Amino acid sequence: MTHRFPVALMLLAAACGYAEADYVIDEAEAACVFTVECYPGLHDTVEDCVTVTQTVAPAAGCSFDSDAAKECVEGLEAMACPEEGAAPAFPAACDAVYTDCEVEA
């Protein structure tokens, strides 16, 4: 019976979804690895980039989509550097992470 406890914990954690706090960290790290590898000179290190990136917060009142967040981070981690002069193609899921944000008038 005790061998089922770890499996139950894993299933429970998976059912809870991807936590927003984890997403903020993981997204910054994945985006910064891409930036440092593909655009030398913008940031000295991944850590420097993460420090700058994590200070940016979503607009107030946004809804967080944990499934889109997970897809966004996975997509960022899989990105390759674009050809010189080409714009990077960021994962579409990243645009769906925060929705229904309050718009300031």
C-alpha cells in the first residue's frame, strides 16, 4: 500500500496544474537562455537576463491559464535561433497565458 503513495502524490500534483509562480521563473529562464544564445550582447548571462525579466509583471486582473503556461515554457525551451535578420517565432501559447486583463482607461 505504501508504494502507491508517491504515485498518488504525483497525480495530485499534476491535477493541480502548473503554478503561476513556477511559470514566472521557468518562462524567464527559458526566454533568457534563448536570448543569451541567440542574441549575444543583450545580456551578459542568463542570470542577468532573468533578473531584468522577472521584474515585469502581468497587467492587473488577468486570468492565468496553466495549460498555456506549460505549453509556452516547453515551446520556449524548444526554440532554435532564427536565421540572421529573421524575427524569432515565439510559441502561440505564450499569448494565451494571461487573458481577460483589465484595461486601463
